[in-house]
Amino acid sequence: MRKAILIFPILFFISSTVFTQSKSTSAISVEDIWKDYKFLDKRVPGFNFMKDGKHYARLEDKAIKKYDVTTGKYVADIIDSTLLKSKGFDAEMSSYKFNDDESYIMIESDVKSIYRRSYTSMVHAYDTKANKLMTIFDKPIM
């Protein structure tokens, strides 16, 4: 008899919590993930913070542009397509990367897809201090 008195409140508590759950407090559903995309991350492609912590860079309109982080306003062009054309670069920039101290920028151009994520491209290095563009290899590399 004593066991029945202890088991009854436990069973009552478990059954009341199971039956009173609504859809809003239930677990994550497959539809939430794959149909409604509720948990998809929101990010900005091509967004690179600069080392000074006050600016970020983006590849836009055939130029690498510098923006202020706090206001989001355009500051200056780091590399412009007219500057590159004067250096003998007549291709379109596909991507770029800064080195650790941002004195050099690696620029990829003439990208040709091979398979899935594999590609070949021409690779150039731009010296920001000397304002000089160098081609790393004469032919595309992988």
C-alpha cells in the first residue's frame, strides 16, 4: 500500500508533463531545420576583418574596398581595377587574401573549375607598400 502511494504521485507528474507539452516547447523538428531553415547561419561572404580592428575589406566592382566597422561606410579602395590595369593586370579578380601584416595581397584570377571544389587559377602578389604587382607563376596552378 505504501509503494502505491509513492508511485501514484510520480506517475501523475510524468503524465501531466508529457500531455501538457505544446508544439512551441517541443523538440526541434526536421521541418524547422530543412524546410523553414530556422537554424541557418547568417553571414556575409567576402567579408574580411583587417588587423587594425577598425576596418573590413570586401571585393566589390572589380576592386578591394575598405569599410569602417562601426558605421559600415566606405573609406577607400585598397586596390582598384584601374590601378591593376596600369600594372599589366587585365583579368578579373576572383578572390584575395592578406598576409599576416597586410603588406602583401594574394590575388587569384582566371579561375577554371576542375571538379567540385578543385580549380586552377593565376596567382599574383601585390605589394601594398611598394605599389607593385608580381605574377607568381606563368601558368595556372591548382
